[in-house]
Amino acid sequence: MPTNDPRPTKAVRRDEARAKAAQMRKEQERKAKRNRLLAIGGLVVAVVALVAVVFSILNQNKANEAANSNVAYGQGAENVIAPALDDVTAPAPANDKGGIPVSGPGADGVGTAGEGDVDLTIYFDYMCPFCGQFDETNAGDLDAMLEEGGVTISYHPVAILDHLSAGSSYSTRTVNATAIVADKSPEHFTAFVNALYKDQPEEGTSGLTDAEIAQLAEDLGVPAEVTATFTDTVDGTFATQDEESVEGTWRTFAPWSAAATNQAGTDLPKLSTPAVLINGEPFEGWQTPGALKQAVDAAKS
């Protein structure tokens, strides 16, 4: 007759359980170690990739800075003193505050302020996303105001966000192009301002190329002989806080851009863009469609 195996004793069962638990702990420790190594390896790869991206961005920014070294007034120098508006060449329609007044549709209204008009003043930077929102909300109403008359819109393009354009000095490049259009093709001035916002770049990017800016203007009817001057440069000197006089080369209206931006900071010590004023008083409700035109219409009475 078959005999039954004797049942393991309690001590044997305990030892077996301990051995199994020890084996499970070993397996868990092995898996944990493997996961730690994988995590560390992944982290190292991520860090290396991040360093490569940062290195690439820095190199690209340096390349952009080199390619645009003759764009902004005093580019690359430290402690540059911004020029006064009286000391720079301004586009013909500009006023003594660094603005370009427009009091009616077409070329005839650019550079003039209507007597008794409501004064609507707008400070903007082409790299500023909130300025893009302002234009999207109010561009149609601005055109309507000029058509209806009774208001002078003073456009103040400023260059306070050059440092957010990956070394390309996008704000100054677009202010310079805007000044040239105002100077040489004024009938396209307001349309060009709006067009630059329709293709507005994100902060931190290099923005539109000079060729793309020129094409944008030509699509509006600005003559090619005018857009060809967007990249023209002039020679001059700039002063530093160390009382040095340094030779420089920059875009045609870059000194005016620097002077107008400096004047804007003087007139509005807490300047942030967009800044909107009606008869000299700040207006904050531009985010609501129609609110700005309503306020201007109310100021006419």
C-alpha cells in the first residue's frame, strides 16, 4: 500500500516561507535597482538633450545677433545713452513726441492733426502679444474713426522688446520699416501696421525675416523701391554713460526708434504696451470690442 508523505513540520514551513520572502525581496530589489538605473539613464539623456537645445538656441541667438548687428542704435554696446528726438532724423510725418499722427484716411491724413480733434494716442511694440490682441479687437474701429473724422490717432511704435526676439532685434526692424513706409509710402501706413500684427511672431522667436517684412508691405502696394530701403543703414556716433563717443552703423530710422522709445518712457514712466490714451487720459477698456470707439465718440461731444 502506498504511504503518504509526512506533512512538513511547522519549522520547515516557516523556513520555506522565509526563504520565499527573501527571494521575493531580492527580486523586488533587483527590479528597483534596474528601474533606478533606467530612470537615471533617462534623466541623463534628458539633461544632455536639454543642454543641446540650450546650446543650439544660444548659438542661433548669437548668429542672429551677428546677422543683425547693424540694426539697432548702439547695438552690442553697454550703457548707451538714447538720443533725444531733436538730435535724430525722423520720418517726415512724425511729431515731436515720437508719434505718427493720422487724422484721416489715405496719405493726406498721415502726419497731420485735425484742429479740435479728439486725440487718441497708442503706444505699441510689434513683438508684444497684448498689442496683437489690441489690433485684432480694434483695427476695424480705428479705420472707421479715421473715415468718420473728428479724431487724430497718434501711432507710437516703440522697441522695448528687442531682447525677446532671439537676437534679431525684431522690434527695431519693424519700427524702422514702419517709419520708412510712413515717410515714403504714407497711404499704406495704417494698413502696414495692421498687416504686421496679422503675422505677429511669438515672443522668444526671431520673427519675420527682412524679406518677409518687405513682401508683406509689397502685398499692400508699397513699391519695391521703398521696401528695398528697409535694410539701408547709416553711419553715426552714439554716446555712452562713460562719456565716450562711439562710431556705429544702424538701420536708417534706428536712432529715431531709440529716441521715440526713450521719449515714450519719459512721457509714460510706467510704460507697458499697449498704452492707450484719449485726450491724454489712460483708457483701459480696449479689450471689449467697440468700447474704444464708443469712448472716442463720447469725447467728441
